[in-house]
Amino acid sequence: MNEEWFRRMLIEAHNNQRTHLQRIIHGLDEETLRRLVSEGERYSTILDLIWHLGAAEVYWFYKAGHPIGPRYDDSETSVVLNRLSENSDRIAEVINTCSQEQLRIIPPSPEGGPSVAWALLRTFMHGIYHAGQIAKIRRVIGAPELPEEEVNSWALAVDSVGVLVHGLLHDDLP
């Protein structure tokens, strides 16, 4: 495996997921972000889901032995959104500097793990899942429609995993 290529593609996958999430939350005002969409749920607003995504990234990278920031304990909209950006910067730093062993996909187990690569892929898929929920919530609560996009951010994000898998399975890496 071409290690530098794999590092680049992990970062690109994360960035593609984040770009898609940013598209999905674009244009939502404070009232919409905090609108109660389901009572009795742990994450009952769009902002709660965004907070949850950032907190999960902090948690899994901490478990991988590479803390990317302190625990999420603030629910101010600007802080939550800024922390997403900070998480992305720190995730890229971790991917660029972690050991080659941490690039192996090692899930958590009693023997060790998770690895950085596993944490990235886990939080990537988690982000795609919740972006879909947020997109549906936008429609249900009557939030402004998303503008047309030139490049399908969802497809670009999801296809990032296919590129990674292909690279892991074949020796024809760039």
C-alpha cells in the first residue's frame, strides 16, 4: 500500500463527508437548528445531532490514542459549529503524523484498538448517516430547500470509501 496515498485519501474522505454535512446544514438559522423535532429523544434538534457528530469524533480519536480536542460540553451554536472545523483540522494532523501501524483498520477489542484509520472510517460513516437524518428533518420541518449543486456532495463522500477499499485491495495505487 502506498502510505502517503492512503493518508491523503483518508483525509479526503473526511473532508468530503464534512463538505456534505456543511451543505446539509447550510442556511439554517438559530431557530431552525434548535427547533424541537422529536420529544423524548436524546438528540431532539438538528443542533443536537451536529453536537453529537463532533463529540463522537473527539471520543473515537481519544480512544485511538490521538485526542483531537477536549470533550464537548458546550451547546452554543457558534461553538459547536467551530468545533467541527477544529476537529477536521486536528483529524488531518493526526492522519498525517500517526504511525504506519495506526493506518491499519483495527476495530476496538480487548486486545487493543481502535486504530486511527478505523476511527476515521467510523466517524465518516456516522457523519454520513446523521447528515441524511438532518436532510430529512429539514424537509419535515419546512426549512428552506437546498440549492442545486454542481457536484453531488453525497455521492462524492460515499464514493470516497470505495476509493479507499479499492486501494487496499489492489496494488495499482497511484
